[in-house]
Amino acid sequence: MIISVEFLVCYIYSLQKQQSDKEHSMVNENPRSCTSTKVKVLMMSMSAVILFTIMSVFHHQQQYLHRSESSVSSGLKSMSKDSDSIYSPLVILTVDNAPRILSSTIIKEAATKTVSSNAINFEPLERQALKDFYDSTDGTYWTYYYYNGGGDNAWDFSDPSVNPCDQNWYGIGCSDNHIISITLQRNGLLGSIPATIGQLPNLQTFVLSYNQVFGIIPTTIGQLSLLQTLDLSNSPLTGTIPATLGQLSYLQKLDLSLCLLTGTIPQSIGQLSSLQILSLEYNHLTGTIPSTIGQLSTLLYLVLNNNQLMASSQ
């Protein structure tokens, strides 16, 4: 490098000499024989500039590589905090295609799968319950989809890796990758409630009022132990009120009004210790009003009219 710089400096200096006609030309001289003070000063200056440029390029390259390594490390760590630890080294190619090894501590918590953690964490049984419900109530023709052409938050089961909570599906509420609410009133549902609805153990709100939901109320609703609101009103539901509803100790609102329900009010209704609203009017209920209703200490609203009910003799 220094010899090349000397040659370049001497050559430039000789050209300047030729143009000024003050001294003999140095074109045919050996460049390394240049010994004038001016040439030496110029040669040292250019050498310093070139050396500084080389050091600067090397410094910036090292900074870039460090940032690249840090970015890869951060990306790997964020992929899955809950995945098993990985201790084998990871080789990557940098901008100069030179292999570099990330230390085992950098990738200790790296993810082993490319599927998003949200999709992995979503419970398959909950997905199946949603699909069964969608199919059973003719989801393709729900009012929302019919008038909105599906939309970005349509229920789409074509990709099993998609998380309904992450995609904000219409009428769905979530918490910690679990379904906590289904609110689809006045949405043109046509069909029945599948038994697999009981596979949503975190469900707190279930509202299907003002739809064409027919058939019976599945007994598996009694498995929704966290349910607080159950509103199936204004629907042509038939059959009886399942006794398993008495298992819903957190239930605050039970509205089955304006349906086609028959049979008696189950005694287990008195076990709903958190119930505040009980609305069963306009059905075909018969028998006596269960005395256990008197045990509902939190009850604020009770409507039983337009049935064939009798007062309890007890």
C-alpha cells in the first residue's frame, strides 16, 4: 500500500513539475527515488487519509455486524418466551458472507416453530366448538356477512393456524387466547346450538336473541361454569329448560323469554346464587313455580307471565 502511494505521489508531483517547467520531468524516474521534502509530506498525508478511511470502513462494518447479531438475537427471543430452551449454536451469514456463530445464551429461548405463538396457544377444542356452531347456524348467511361481503373479521376456518382472537372475528370476545363472549343477536342465525358449545369453558357471555335458533337448549351449556349472561330470547327454541343450568353459579342474567319452551321450571334454578335477572315469559311452561326461587337472594327481576304456571303450595 505504501509503495503504491509513493508511486502515485511521485507521479503527480512529476506531472506538476513538467507543467511548470521549473525542474526536470520525473516520469521516467523510479518513483521510489522521490526524496524531496514536499513529496514526502504529500505522501505522508495521503497515507494517513487512506489509513483513516480503511479504519473507518472497518469500524462501521463491525457496528453493522453487531447490530445484525443483536437484531437476530432479539427476534429469536421474542418468537416464543414459553418454548423449551435451545443450547446448540446457530450459524448465520453476515453481509460479507462470513459465517458467524451466535452464542448459546442468545438463542436459549428461541422458538422451534414458525407458527405464531398465538395460533399455537389457541385451544383446538374451542376452535372446533366455534366451527360446529358456525356450521350448525348457517354461518355463511349470517346477516353481518350477507350485507358486508364477509369482511376482514369473518369467521374463516380454512387456515388452522389462524387464531380467532388475533383476527377479531365478528361477535367474538377473547381474553388470553380463550373465547369469553359470543354476542350475535339479530344476526340471521338459522339452525340449532350444537352440544360442543360446552367446549368453551371460559365463556362468560352467550347472546343469541332475535334469531331463528330452533331445537333444544343443549344440556352441555351447564358446563360453561364461568357463564354470567345467557340470552336466547325471541327464538323458536323448543324442549325443556335443562336442569344443568343450575350448575352456573356465576350466572347473573337468564333470559329465555318469547321462545317455545315446554315442561316445568327445574328446581335447580334455585342454585343460581348470583342470579339477578330471570325472564321466562311467553313460553309454554307448565307446573308449579319452584319454591327454590325463593333462595335467590340476589334476584332483582323476575318475569314468568304468559305461561301455564301455578303457585307452589309450599
